[in-house]
Amino acid sequence: MTIIVKVASYVLHDKNEGVMTMKLGELKPAEGATTKAWRRGRGHGSGNGKTAGRGHKGQRSRSGSGGKVGFEGGQMPLYRRLPKRGFTCRNTKEIVAINVQLLNVFNDGDTVDIAALKQKGLVSNPRDGVKILGNGNVNKKLTVKVNYFSQAAAEKIQSAGGKAEVV
């Protein structure tokens, strides 16, 4: 059976009956593909009354039997079996680094700060500060005001006639 899709309807080609047209609004799932949801605990006539599929007695038959997250029936849980390594220092800073060559997108005489870097798309989230690194060359006279500079980056900005100011 080959299905050719048109804009408003499906056209089905059947070897025996020729061409059949079906509207999209008349499409239904195949017989037996969908079943009605069980309404649990609605009396004996429903076939799912009394214990409502939970069986008799036991922990799972009681209400509130979800249990603790990660509980494995008394077995040592996975989060305690795995080794713990190292530690994360709370006081570390996440510094965003960009190279000095990227500053060439600015015009001569511009003042480059974190807001200007965000506007040009060079930095999306400055986190705890921005550091300019010395990879590449800067060809324009810029006043750069950021949190940190590498020594090479500061020298390249100053040799181009600009200023490297730590905020």
C-alpha cells in the first residue's frame, strides 16, 4: 500500500479497489490500538474493584507506599556505594576569558566594558568577572575596563595606544 500525501486529504492506493480518498478529520487509530483507561476501585462490576489491582496485604497494598527516593530494600543504595572523590571549593570564582584579538570588532576610540562585550555577543554570561588574555593582536586604540588582564594582553592594548583599566 502506497500513501501519497495531499494538502487536505490522504489518497490511498489499493491494488484491488483502486483509489480511495480519506479526509484528515476522519482518520482513526487501527482497531485495538487504543484501549480505554482502567478506572480503579469502582466496584466489583468494573472487574477492578475491592483491592483495585493492588492485591491483598503487603507494603505495596497500603496507601503512601511510594517509599524513599533511592531506597533499595535495605541493600546499600547506589549513592552510598559509589566512591566520593575530591571536593568543590565554595570560594572559587568562575572567570570568563576572551582573547585580545576579539576586541578588533570595536571601533577606534571605543570604551570596552562588560556591557559592551555582552552587546557585541563576545560574552553571554560574565559570571564572576571577565579576563582578557593575550592571544592575537589588537589593531585599534581602545579603553578596556574589565576585571582582569593577563600581562601580555595589557601590553598589547597599551602598545596599540589604548588603556587597560582594572575595574
